[in-house]
Amino acid sequence: MESTAPEGGTGDPGGVPDVFDPRIYAEGVPHARFRLLRDRAPVARQAEPGVLGWPEGPGFWAVTRHADVVRVLKDSAAYSSYLGATQIRDPDPADLPFIRRMMLNQDPPGHGRLRRLVSRAFTPGRIARFTSTARERARRLLADAIDTGGPGGTVDLVRTVTDDYALLNLTDLLGVPASDRGLLLTWTERVIAYQDPDQPPVLDERGVPVNPRSPARLAEMFAYAQELAAHKRARPADDVMSVLAASELADAELEMFFFLLTVAGNDTVRSAAPGGLLALAEHPGEQARWWRGEVGTGTAVDELLRFHPPVLSFRRTAARDTELAGQAIRRGDKVVVFHASANHDERVFPDPHRLDLGRNPNPHVSFGDGPHVCLGAHFARLQLHILYEELRLACDGVELAGPPRRLVSHFVNGLKSLPVRLREPSAPRR
């Protein structure tokens, strides 16, 4: 079981399989569809029908092979983040100037200026000082989860461990007061889970679904960012918001950075952590290797990230007429790279559907590539490293106790619940 490719329908009646519909991903990453695209049409035209209350779009090119994904991510001159932003759905044209203020939606050289300013906040020393706090938090959350489930009992690791772990780590790094941390979770869910039926839609005055990233829908978050920045200027501390508040960022740039760090910084680990734990539960042989200490934490974390990337896709827009994998791309076309497909490309990863916690080399693209490679990748890896190590110390293994519930999204590879049994340790491990 552990070395076979996932089965399942391809949605392919003889044509190009659909990898756009967000509802597909509620059943898991559509690996069979991606495999067909990689083999038959590595740069394939996808329709963009209206689903989940959203209007029909013009369609896009789906890029599924590792080499082509890397090429698109590295070539910002040909494939722009600025022209149409980075989500598959086109933003409202009136919102586009606002959205372009965010570093994620800029191209060099403007992107580089903002990245250099913010990178000053992510110093190795600041990240290292955070380690002991994160370890104690993981230890406490896991102990509480074990107490909640009881001997042989069932516990939802998303609800009891990984959601709080990701959120509280981020708010510590940002310097958000404990009393305000629930706000960040609310804002994150509103932005990330807007395609999911369990998340109430964000509606305009006419009752029509609207983009939760529009300026009007983010006003509350931006006002909070300015209040927090003013507080940090008056009482600076050793946190990211103190650094940003003292920088030469314009007010609008600071607001967009707060948005980016709140949403991306939270949801990267919030998606990756339970996804990695699910992979361990589904692959008992590799789980046993990890528990016996036969593989290093670094390679294990990267393989779990490869297997379950937190982000499924990112969009670029062709800045000029070009060609990709023999396919002509016209200026203005939407080009969408699929990280989950690239991470399972047989041309790069031998036996890609086999979880191998010792896999090396492992050039996955779960944190992207090129100028937009994830700024917080080191911070995310550190959190995952700590959580998986503390899990190994807290129990003797993890078993699925029911099917996980997945987020309805073609963007975030999220889990809404992960019911498991944590096996009691046979002997003290500390």
C-alpha cells in the first residue's frame, strides 16, 4: 500500500482532466488527474466555470511538471505576479491596485525592496530565541490532547493541537497580545477558507459573494495593524511588528505585510502540520522508522512537506508571448503552477507516491522557488521539526480513528479535522 500511486477518478472522459474545481480537493489531492496531465499535457488549458457562487472565468494554463513549475516560478520577467495577482480567480479590477501593494503580488525590483525590509525582522537570532517557547507549547498541547482522548481514546489533532500551535507561534513572533489572538484566527479563516461550504461566505450589500481580500473586507484587519504598530513604536519589543513599525514601510505597505504574515504565516504551518501527521498515520512503516530514530528530523520534515504541501497552487500572468513545454502562451494568459503535482513528478522523485522520510535529495517546491520563495520557510520548518519531535516523545505512535475532513479549496491543502488515537508510551521517553 505504501508504495502505490493513489487511485481514484480522473474526471477525464477522454479530454483534459479538471484540476480547477475546489470541490475535488475535499476528497484529497487529485493525483491521478495530475499524473495524466504530466504525461499527456503538462501545460494544459483549463476551463474556469462558475462554482460555489463565483462567476465563470476566462480559463488558465495548468502547469504540472516539476521542471516547468520551477521555470515559471523563477522567471518573473515572463510570468508576472503583479499583472493579475497570484490567485486563480481574477480580482475585481477596482481592487487590483490595492492588491498589488502586497509583496506577494509584486515583481522585481519593487518586490526585492519590500523583501529586504521585511527580512530584517526574520533574523536567525530572533527565530532561535523562539525555539524553547514553541517546544514547550507543543509539549503542553500534546499532553492536553492525550489527556482529552484518554487511553485508547480518539482526539482531533486539528482542533486540539495544530490550529492552536500554528496560531500561537505566529502571534508570539508578531508580538500580538494574547487577548487579540482570536481575531487573527477569524481573519485567517475568512480569507483562506472562503471556498469551503463550512465557512460563511463574505457577502456584499446585495448578498452576492465577494472576494474576502478586497479593501472593504479587510478594513478591520488594517485598522488593527495600525493600532498595533503605534503600540510597538511606543513600547518596542523583540518581535516582528516592532521591527516593521520602525521601518520605512508606508502605512499601506505595513498593513499589507500584516495581512500577509497573519494569513500566510499562520496557514502554512496550520496546513502542513496535520498533513504531515496524516501522512505518518497512513504509512505505518515509515512512522515506525521515525519513532525508532532511523531517519533524521530534517529529511523527515522535508519529505512530509513534499507529500503534503501546504499550498496547492499559485497563479502568474504571462507578461509577454512565450512558450512553455512546447505550448504557446499569449501575453495576458493566466498560468497556474500546481505544487502538489510537481512534488509527485516521476521525472524528479523516484516512486513519488511512496513516503520515504530519508529521501535525499528532495527538491520539493512546497515553499515555492525563485524570487518569491517563502520568506518564512525556516520559521515553518522549525515549528514542524519541534512538533514532530515532541509527538514522538509524547506517545508511541499515531493511528487514524476516522476519515480526515479536508478543506474545499484549490489553493490551501488544509485539513479541518484529523481524528486519531495516540498510543500510550510503553516507557518514559524524557
